[in-house]
Amino acid sequence: MPQKIALVGIGKIARDQHIPAIQASPDWQLAATVSRHGTVGGIQAFDDFAAMLDARPDIGVVSLCMPPVPRFDYASAAIEAGRHVMLEKPPGATLSECHALEAMAREAGVSIYATWHSREAAMVSTAKAWLVGKRLTSLVVTWKEDVRKWHPGQSWIWQAGGLGVFDPGINALSIVTEILADPIHLTSSELLIPENCETPIAAHMAFAHPHGARVTADFDFRQQGDQFWNIAIETDQGHLVLSDGGAKLVIDGHAQSTATDGNPLQGEYPRLYANMARLVRDGAIDMDLSPMAHVADAFLLGRRVTVEPFFE
Ligand code: NAP
């Protein structure tokens, strides 16, 4: 029997990924939407979250797809109303508010899920399995995309809390923290901030690794032409390149493939919704904040460099 879910914040990612994933899933029934502007044909639409919570006590789960800054107020209201909560990445605007949400969910006995969609990309688990028992010598993240192409009109990205280039960059960090056996920590970062923006358009990060591997990440929103979402890893027993955000994997020069290519229940978002169904069934919480901790560290330790203004 599918569970009723409400989708909140009907924007780009809700339309591109959440709605198709929910509609393809045997676990879920899209029962309502909440958005100030967006609606979904045939689904009851609210433009006020409190009104939806009051009117639809039969909806036990909410999935929050708005940008990070407003998310805490919605998540805390949902938990107070006894609903399970699924959070788009990043799970909030600050680490402290995410810790608070987790504590509130535990107290209320509801599930909360900080989703990291890139961890569900097709080849991430294969890369993680290959790394087991190997000694890491270097890991280089190159995440370079054209912001005008991928984030048109998203002014929130340039405002405090919108993360700038860390909005996609945190996806790379979610993969890195998933596949590495050992924890890393930031040792330096440089944040390139356009003079008319509050968040970085590019960033460089370097990390310490417990066995001395060289670990770096370069994020850039100014990329023209070819786009890069790559993680290149060298070990004592060979090398791998994860590309296209984790969708492709080459190990020692040989392209790897999955048996699930083309299965509509196997994409990143279908897997997130399957995970959420399991968490609710098990009464569990998944609130891993490690990708966000590295971003917070980059803002703490980052050397700010002012660069030319950005105009969309
Ligand atoms: P978006 O289209 O700009 O925003 C999504 C929706 O959030 C908007 O349509 C808006 O709906 C609502 N919203 C915006 N500001 C709000 C506010 N202050 N209070 C309440 N609701 C507000 O952004 P998006 O690309 O979907 O991204 C949303 C989240 O998904 C971000 O955290 C992003 O990192 C994540 N994400 C995005 C992508 C992507 O490719 N775009 C991929 C993966 C994850 P209404 O105005 O109708 O209320």
C-alpha cells in the first residue's frame, strides 16, 4: 500500500526529479503539493504549509525541495505536526539547525532523512567497493560547470546561505565522504567571490588524509564548453576516475558498467525515495552531515578573494 507524501517547493528539482521518482515508485502516492507558485496537474495544491498540515492529517511524510535557508522552518513545523521529513541537499543552512532537526525528530519519534542524491549515482557503490583494502595516494575533485546553464534564475544561490559553487560542489563532497574509508579534514581553502555576490563562484580546497594522501577539490561555476564532475583517485593498486557526477567509472583504463542501466527504479532519486520508504518503515533516522561539515570548514578557513561581478 503506497504511503501518502506531500512535496514542498515545486521548482526545478521537484519537477525534474522528485515528481517522476514518486510517480514511478510503488512505495509512494503524491497526495499534495505546497508551493507559492507551482502546482502539479491532478494533485491537491496548497500555497501555505501550515494549511496543508492542518487539512491533510492523512499525509504522513513531507519532502522539502526548496532552497536551504527556508528549510528549517518547514522541517521543524512538519516534525511538530508528527510528520516524517525528507530533506533535499544541503539539509539546512547551518550545521546547528540540522543537529536541532535531528534532535527534534528523535524526540518526536519521526524519521528524518538528509538526502545526498549524488551518493546514489550509478557507479558510486562500485567505486567504494573497489577502494576497500587499497591505500589511497591521491584524490582530485574537479567540479566545473556553467552556472548560467544549470542554475538559470536561481538568485538564492548568490545570497548568504545559498552556497554559491558549493551548491553543486557539496555533491562531490557527498561522494568523497561516502567512498573513502578514512575521514579527511580541510587544511586550506580559497573562496572566489564576485564583488556583487555573497557566495563564491569558485573554490579550491585541500584536505589532510590520515595516511598522507594528497586530497584536493576545485569547484568552478564559470566553466564554458566541456563540463566536469570528476573524481580521480590513485591508489597503491591502480587508479579510478568517477565522472559525470558518479554516473561513469573507469578503473585502470577500463570502463565499468552496471546491470541496472536504463531501469527507471534505479536512478538517483528513485533510490532516495526507496531509502526514505525504508527509514519510515524501520522508524529510523539518516542525518549524515559530513559533506556539509567540509563546506562549513571551507567558509571558516577560507581565504576570500574578490573577483569580477557576476551577471546572469
Ligand atoms: P528552485 O527551482 O529555485 O526552487 C525550488 C522551489 O523552492 C521554488 O520553486 C519555490 O517555490 C521554493 N522556494 C524558493 N524560495 C523559497 C522560500 N524562501 N521559501 C519557501 N519556498 C521557497 O531551486 P531548485 O533547483 O529546485 O533547488 C532546490 C533545492 O534542491 C536546493 O537545495 C538545491 O541544492 C537542490 N537540488 C537542485 C538540483 C538542480 O539541478 N536544480 C539538483 C539537486 C538538488 P514557490 O516559490 O512556488 O514556493
